[in-house]
Amino acid sequence: MRWSHRYLLVLIAGFTTTGLVRAEDWPQWLGPKRDGVWRETGIVQQLPAGGPKVRWRTPIGEGYSGPAVANGKVYITDRVLAKGAKNPDNAFDRKSRVNGIERILCLNEADGKILWQHDYASIYQISYASGPRTTPVVAGGKVYTVGAMGDLYCLDADSGAVVWSNKLLETYKSGAPVWGVSGSPLVDGDLLICLVGGQGSVAVAFDKNTGKEVWKALSANEPGYAPPMIYEIGGKRQLILWHPESINSLDPATGKLYWSHKYNKKKALQAGMSIPTPRQDGDLLFFTCFYEGAVMLKTNGTQAPAVLWQKAGRSVMPEDTDGLHSVMVTPVIQGDHIYGVCSYGELRCLDKKTGERIWSTHKPVTGKSTRWGNAFIVGHGDRYFLFNELGDLIIAKFSPKGYEEISRANILAPTNTMAPPAGRRVIWSHPAFANRAVYARNDKEIICVSLAE
């Protein structure tokens, strides 16, 4: 037998004995199934001493948007300030007009080299004016992006050629949300469903190939920031849209309203704080909000749901809360328990049936009480990968007994400065997990770090 044939047989045997090591893309917000679960095999059990290997790093501009990885390419959006322009010293300032351009970048997954980019002018007038927020969506040979000021683009995924575009805030006469357009769009069949804003157009569905409006629905003073999600409930596919005034279920094909449930009160309405992704568990829907705490709804098909429990607390301060007051982190549901990061940087475990807190710890975020402390959570088998605001990548397990950290390594430096009184540097961009690697960005670079076993 020639050496090449023998090598091929050994390679095939290796794949079969390791349980089909396979690569998987991360083409949208929260991954292939939009559920925050990484299903690739052949992943390290713990991070190596000295940290995992950085495969490549590429300079980019500022932004909160996460990367999408598909078909050998990495897509990311960023922002470059115009010459002489600067962001306001106070990140809460949304009166200043700041000139710059937003960019859609396509990188070669193998080495991080930029294959193409598309630029367009964008004048920011939002709080935390540090770049675009939404994760690109890659589907059917196209990539869809939405900028912080509502610039919607459909581009050819290979060449970057513009297929169609829409200036959403102008088209639908909607002012920019306080924190910028942030709800990552959703592809469903031939539709692209976007969070927009305005009267009758909180959500708009476009033909994904032509950009033609198919339907629009809902009215609210603010569209909020929670990404649109589709879940099967009572045998029906339902589009769940949570804006600051209510939680809503729609027919994703037509935009017809099935039911609406009031959730937020005055303070949350003023800040528009509907952010974390809604989570489903069977006939249950879970929501968490900084001001209003957590609520568990028991669904009833296409009829109005019942409140199984709600934990609002006396205030947003840690000593006054017993539920989960998340700012931006998508929580996870595991068995009879919910795990999520609360507003002061505590990872908390709740009883799914009652909402009662079982335990909490600051360890995976900053190690102490930290206002708006953040760590993103992605499931992998019986464990989780966490990426915190300090740039630490963590492998851990959660159970009702507590938090078990397996290993951690710092893979990226925090560069974005928060508003006073916090004033610390953070990374608030959700990473992508694909090709047995993690892709993460700050305001200066995007890196690919190998997590192959």
C-alpha cells in the first residue's frame, strides 16, 4: 500500500474513533440555531497553560457588534470616526452629532485577511456612540447587516456587492433609539425580520432577496433592543417580539398579532430597556430586565399567556433583588434552573418553577460587585464557555450546587470606556464559536483563537 493511501485510511479512522469531529458555522446572533449552543466536537476540555493559541488577529475599528462566521469567511461591522471627530466625553450624551463611517468587513477565516469591505457615512446621535451593535446574518449567499443608525444592507456574501439597502429610520420616520439600533435581524424563509421602530413598524419583514416590505407590525415609543425570535408554541410557529411596553407574539408569515402581555413600567419605558434575548423552555417563556426583574410566562397556544411568576425586587440594587435583573446577557435554562448574569456582575442561579434565587457569585465576571458587569454565556455539551467584559474566556459548569470553574485565560484586552461613575474599560461584544475556535473583538482588533482539542 502506498504511503498516501495508508495516510488516508489513518485519517478516516481518526475521524470515526473521535466521534466525527466536524466544523460548524456561526452565521447569526447566538449561532446556527439562534439558541446560544455550540455543537462542534473536538473541543478542548480545558484551556492550555499560557492560554490558547491565537490563530490570527486583524485591526478593525470600534463597535459592539459580534462576528458571524460562514462558508470560510468572517463578517464583522465597525465604525471609523471622521477626521477631527471624537465621541462625547460622556458616553450618555446623545445630543452631539458625531460624523464617521460604518463599515461591513469580510475576512478570510483561514488567516484574517480582509477580502472586501463596504463603507457608508453614518452620523451618530445616540448614547454610547462606539459603533454598530447587531450581529450580521449570513444566508443564501447574502449577508445582512444593520448599523446603529438603522442603515440596513443586503450584500453579496462573496463579493460585497450591494443587492439592496434601506435607511430604516428615514423610511419609517422613526427616531434613533437611545442606545442605537441593536436588535440583530432574523432570516426566516424568504423573510428578513428587523426591529425598526415608529408607529405600526416596531417590527418589519422584508423580502430577503429584493428588500420589498412584506409586512409591518406594532407601535411603541421605543422599539427596544431584544432580537426577534421564532419559537414553536402550542404547535404554532410564533414570532416573539419584546419591546419596552409589552411582550408580543405574532404570526411570522403575516405579522398578525396573536397575543400581547404588558411587562415594563415607567422607569424601564423611559430607558427602553428590553434587551436580553427571550428564552423558551417547552411551554414556558422567560424574560429578564434591568428595571423589572424576571418574569416567567406559561404559554397557551396563540392565546394570552399566564404569569407563572415574576420577581421584580424593591429596587435594582443587589440587596433588593432576589430574581434576575440582567442588562444585556442572554440567560440559559438548564433542567429546572435558570442561569444568568445580573446587573451588578453576579452570575445567579434561579429555580425555574418559582424564580427563587439558589446561589450567586461574582467570580466569572470581575470578582466583585460591578455595575453593569457582563459575561456572555454559550453552552457546549454539559459545560459553558463564558466571555467576560475583561476579555477572559472561561470554561465552567453550572449546577444547583454552584459554579464550577474549569479553566480561564485572558484572550483580549478591554478597550471601550464606560460612562461615569463606572469609567472602566470593557468588552461588550458577543463572540462567535465556529471551526473549533472563538472569534472575539474589541475596538481595535478581531482575533481568532483556536479551541481545537
